Amino acid sequence: MSITRKWTTYLLLIAATLVLMFPILYAFSISFMSGAEVLEGKIWPSSFSFENYRDAFEKVPLLHYLINSFAVSIFVMAGQLLVSSLAAFAFVFIKFKGRDAIFFLFISTMMIPWEATMVPNFLTAQKLGWINNYLGLTIPFFALAFGTFLLRQQFKTIPNELYEASQVAGISRFRFFWNVVLPVSKTSLVTLGVYSFLTTWNMYLWPLLVTNTEDVRTVQIGLKQMQTQEISTDWGVVMAAVVVVILPTLLLLFLGQKRLQKGLTQGAIK
Amino acid sequence: MIEKGAFLMKKVELVNIGKSYDQKTNVIQDINVTIEPGEFFVLVGPSGCGKSTMLRMIAGLEEVTQGELLIGDVKANKLLPSQRDLSMVFQNYALYPHLTVEQNILFGLHTKKISKQEQQKRCREAAEMLGLSEYLKRKPRQLSGGQRQRVALARAIVTHSPICLMDEPLSNLDAKLRAKMRSEIRQIQRKLGITMIYVTHDQTEAMTMADRMMILNEGNIQQVGRPLDIYNAPKNTFVASFIGSPPMNLSNVSIENNLLVFEDRRAISMSTPHSNLNGKKEVVVGVRPEHIQLATNDNTSFIVEVDNVEILGTETLLTFHMGDKQWMAKWNGQWTIKVGERVPIFIDPKHLFLFDGDTGSCLHYEPSTEDLTVKGALV
Amino acid sequence: MSAVTKTANSPVSVSANSKEKKSMPTIIVGLAYLLPSLLLFSVFLFYPMIKTLYLSLFITDTQGNPLNFVGLQNFLYLFTDPNFLQSMKATFLFVLYTVPIGLVIALFLALIANEKLKGIGFFRTMFSSTMGMSVAASSVIWMFMYNPTIGVINKVLNLVGIHDVQWLLDPKYALVAVSISTIWMNIGFTFLILLGGLQNIDEKLYENARIAGVSYWYQLLKITLPMLSPTLFFIITVSFINAFQTFGQIDILTKGGPTDSTNVIVYSIYKDAFVNYNVGSASAQATILFFCILLVTALQFKLGERKVHYQ
């Protein structure tokens, strides 16, 4: 392409990056500033100090929140992978009457906005004693229609002959599922796993509803809590907490961006 | 009606053309050729030989890393594709799915600064020439592969560009359709007088369509010339085995006392002692399948055991062992021969080609003296 | 199945029935694999949805137990309730502000990030980065930026002579402020999807255009946008639905105010159910939300299908 076109594009790319990344970079910058510097309205710290980070962990049970978020995200990720893969397996390899009807049922769940169910779900969680409990934060989300579709798409690429061969060899269905289908679909499972982890880590409304003590509070709600405490005006500390919260997901995204984009596109267009 | 010569004719020259992607290794090198105005020129070679890349360099879709490209005597290396006054037909047709056939044909024509009426006129003429008049309002997905191909062709024609580039346009069609389109494309080209540069991996297409062709392998020119000239006088073993179906039979032999001795110790005599073999003792001998005949009683070169027989209706192909290779003979007619039969064959030494055992280049051959013409029939 | 005896002379071979396991009917096996999903869907999706529809027809106590059946009264009340109407207005405005603008920006980014340039991978990662930001974290950052006195946005505006704007406290600007931060949050996802769509377009269509000599804008209008239409259709549908379900940033930035100017529907449901303990009304609103989304999706499918150009 022509030189002018090349340089115009680069210019636009750089400008767009700066504008888009500004909030994130700004948060990083503030997290290293002292309180006084923040009030002065500076953009860049004169000296880098980790004091805010120390304060964040001391004044707020940030580590505790992190552990909660991490535990919850891992559980949900594992749960979604297991439940979705079992369902996807059934849709691809087990032929039975009514399979299509049930598949249609799965599709219909995508139509139900989660917010329209939150009130009765809260009441259910209450009745089961799942409030302020890991169970309430994880189990309701194990079933994921989107995840089932993604894996179904992947499982369909496994040749049926493989399955028939395993049947002839006398291997049980479950064995085939566990020892053949899952390993072969590693990439899709990783994509789904990353997606699950990310979305659970970022969840807001439900954890807000089912936790009202510090016990299992996740880090997102922790951020909100900081608004009600005295450090809410200590912006340096607040930004430090924000950075800690976004670091895992940003890293995951940077590592898996290409994979994620492909996976999302496939799910979207199909 | 589009008249012949309505298109201005231009020639294309490649001078020391080379292409490299990483400044270290060349994918194409030392290409020198002049494509004459109005010529049907074919670039042929196996996959990966660089023919498509070369076509794309002429088009301006790839940069020329070495050498000069001249289009109509104008240096074109830095020109944009649209400034080179050419048209292109792609392998997968590159039709716009959301436009009708008519819109596809006229796509981009507005840049040529011709009136709407002129555009419509050209579209009509092209559609008529290619039998698309009924389909103008349809969308590509409603057409068959062959029809889509014609739309791509029509789109190229309406530009009235003097040079048309075709990148394996027929490879997605079935054999029958391919044969039909080959002939149609050639006729259109002759009628309009366009300089056509055609890329294919199919040597049959090359042989039947080209005025001249260039055979490429691994980025290097193997041979340039008219199809029959190449067929009768291949410059090396690659060309010899690439052109012709079934391919020329080749085997390693050693020269002993004016005899060509195969690995299984069978031998055939050379017609005359040759001086330009450079004292080489190890050479490759080649002979075309149609030159391996059934021996008459006193003229047997070898007796061979038939490994396989293929009867095609017009001819019969026999496969047998010769030295270290399997050779094929092509006989006219429908022969009843069983596998395992021992058949006497005769090879006229004047049909033998000798190639250098190391480089593969041709050391000796006898020019074909066949000259078949039809004298005017008496009415 | 029993093995058939060959002749009367050879020993009778007994069928292997005794050794064969009686395999369970596939429907049982199938359902076993689907059981976890079906169970969870039933408990946490189907049952609550039905319960919501059910509760919307009742007046309830503070525990959410239905007291009196009132039929459609909850709905009728809502349609005349200025608070609810304000909430609907806020929601629709919000959707209007965020979906089109977000799409155009993400499309612009996707177009420039689709060029074959050195280092383009870096820019693609940068543009998708907002996908790695949670709503809570993003909202806290934007809250700081919107701060009237020390926030960077007002600082920049001051440079061009504009007075401090009370972004989150002024009813005129609050919804716009929330919209801007929402657009920012969604760019990453929209960008990735659009980029994927662009990359699926046959390169040769553009090469042909280059040979013909059409301009960049012509290619954009006549090739890129039509070929991108399935992706655009998908993204618009998803964005619409997402916009209707906004909650997190409202909770952190404005809590529905000031003067309910940002009281979008999900926040309104939340407030009614968990702050005012008015479960009946909340359920009625949730039902309306459900039907709104259903309508939007159905509309877009009907309209979109016709215009989308499939290959």
C-alpha cells in the first residue's frame, strides 16, 4: 500500500490506542501516586511507590476477596465445563427420541433474560441456605447453553467412526467421553474455560444479592464496598485495588486474545 | 458486436524478474520473457512453482522485488493495479454475492469514465457473447459453477483492457465443463485480440490453449516456447515428464559400446555415436509412450511382461517394467492383452532422448520430421 | 441375539445372551447426560421465569409470598406510574445512546486493525482490552474520571474554558456519562466480533476492486458493509439485549439517580425487590423486560433476515 496510507493508518491506530487505553493506563498511574499528588490532579506520578497497594491490602480485606473470587471462578469454570460437555456429548453421540425437542429447549434458555429470574432465584437461594455461601455463588451457573453449543459444535467434528470403533471394542460411553472426546477437544475446552473464568470473575449483580457479609464476598463487590468506606476518597488506594482486580483478567485476555476472537466469531456466525 | 482489434494490444515484458519475501531466499528468479501483443501465453507448472505469484506481480497485487516489469513499453513496477489497464479472472471467480450478475459485470466500470449507456452496451455485448443474457438479474448463488465462471469472464471483457490475466480459472469445474470452457475462452481471446496471460497447473490446458507457454518449476524457467516445440524438444527431464500424457518414459542407463544399457542389463542401440555427450557414461534415456510400438517380426527391441492394461476406447495403455522404472506404451485402438502376457516391442532409436544424469538437461534428441497437413480436398 | 446353529450335527451353540449386558434404552442414557443441565435450567431458569410471571399477578408480602391475586393490576399501575415511565424512558435513551455509537466506533477500530501492517497484532490486543475489564472496575475508574473537582475529564474541559460539569450529579448529563463509560466497556467485545467478521471476507473481492480501481470508500460501502451484514446483525442483536440488562455501572456510578434519570429497568427491578420489598411490582417489571427483549429479538430476526446477505 502507499506510504501515505500506511502512515495515516499507523497514526490512527496509535491515536485510537491512546484514547482507548487511557482509563486503564490512568488507573495504573494513579495507583502509584501519593494522595497529595492525586488531589493536585497530576497525570503521572513523580515517584513510583507501592504504598497504595499495601494500604489496599491492609485497609480492605482485598486478599480475602481475591481468594473468594478466584475460588468461585474456578468452581464455576469447572462446573460449566463438566455440565456443558456432558450435555454436548449427549446431543452429538446419543441418539434418542426427543433429542431435538430438548435441544430446542436449550436454545430457548438464551431467550430468558437472567434479570427476569433474579428475584425468585434469590428466594430459592435463601430457602436452600445458600446465601453467604460458595454454593449460592457457583451452582446456579453450572448450566450454560452457550457453552453447550460451543462444545457441541466442536464434538460434531469428531468422526462418528471413532465412536463406533469404541463401541465395537466394548468401551463404555462414558469412557469414550472421558478418554477420547474430552482430550481431543482440548482447545475448545480451554476457550470455554477462559470465557467462564472471565465472566464469573466479572460478575456483579448476583454476588451483590447473595452476599451481605464479608465471608464470601467477591472482589467486584469489594470494589463497590470501598465506595462506602472512608478510603473511598483515597483514590490512590482505590485505583490500586482496581488494578489488582483487573490484572488477572487483562493477562488472560492478552494471552488468549487470538483464540478468544476465533471462538467467539465461530459461535456468533454459526 | 465487438470487433476484433477493438482492444488496443499491448505487450508485457519481464526483465530479470525475481521475487523474495524475506530478502534471503528467492521464490522466483531470473525470469526473462516477452509476451507479444495479442498472444495467448500460458504459465504452467506444478503447485508452488511460482506461477500465480508471477501473475500477481504483473497485476500489481504483489511487489516486484527484482527486475523490471514493462507493460506496453512503460515501466510498471510501481504502478497501482488500476493504472496498468488490465483485467483479471480469479480461480474462485470473486463474484460479489449481494450483487446481481449485471451489477457484478459492471462492477468498477464507472472508474473508466464511460457513459452509462456505453456501460450498458458493453454489458449486453459481453453477456451475449457468453450466453448470460437471461441471467443478468440473478444472483451468483443461483448460478452453476460454469455460469459463475462466465460472469467473471464477462466482467473482465467489459473493461476492454488490452491485457487479461487468468489465475487457474477452470480448476474448480468438472472435466467436461473444463474442456468446453477451454475452447470458449480461446475463441473469445482470438476474436477480441486480447493479450491473455493464463496460469494453470494442467498441462493439457497449456498444450491446447497456448500460443506459447512457459514452464516453471521452483521459481525458475524450465522452458519457453510453442507447445509442440516443447513437446518435441523438451530441454530437460522435468519438462519432458511434465508435458505429455501419459508422461515421457525415463530411465537411468549407462553407455557401453554404443549401447544404452538398462539396470536390468537389457540394451538398445543408439542410432549414431554422439559426440556431445561429453564422455558421460551415466545418462537418462527418454521415449514417449506413443513411440513404443508392437514389434514386427524382425524388429524387436525388447520383450516385456505386461503389468497393467488400460483401455480407453481410442487407445490402449500398457504398463511394463524397464530397468528401474515402470514404463508405459500407448497404442492406437482397442487391444486385447492380458496382464502377464509377454509382448515384443520396438523402439525406433530416432525417438530416443538422452538427458544428463546429474542436471537433467537434454543432451541429444532427433528433431521431429513429421509434417502433417491437409491438402485441399477435391470437391 | 442368539447364534444360529449350523447343522444338526454340530453342537448347538448357545446364545451369548447370558453374557450380553442388557443395554439401557438410549433415552435413559441421553437424559442422564443431560440431567445436570436440565435440572439446573429447571431450578434456576424455567421455574423462576414462571414464578416471576406468576408473582407479577399478585400483591406480595415483604418475603415475596403472594397475598392477593390482582390480575393485570400491577401492570396497569406501572403504565401510569411516572416512576416506571421514567425508568422506561431512561432505558430506551440508554440503548439509543450506547448501541449505534458503540457499533460505529468498534467498526472503525476493526477496519483499521484489519490492515496488514507490521505489529498489527499489538493494536488488536489493545483494542480488545476493555473486554478484560469488569463492570465494577471500569465503573470505579470512570467514577474517578468524572469527579467534578479532581477528575481528569473536567480538568481537560477546563483547559478549553468549560466549567466543571457535574457529570454524575446533574440530571442532564448523568445518563450521557453512564452511556459513555458503557460504550467504552463494550468496545472490546464488539471490536473482536467485527474483526472476525471482516477477516471472513474473501480477499479476492478486494483484489478485484483494486484492479478495477475503485476508491477506498466505494469498497467500504459496496463490499465491506454488505459482506459484513451477518456479523452486524448479530452484534446489534447482542448489544441491544445487553443494553437492556445493564446494572453494574448504574449501581456504582449513580444508583439510579439523580432524580431517576439513570434508573434503567433492571436497576428499577432491583430497587423495588430488594430495597422496597415490592416483589409484585418488581416481578411485573421483570415480565415487561422479558417481553421487551423477546420483541426486540423477534423484530430483528424478521427484519434482519431479509437484508442479510448470505453467501
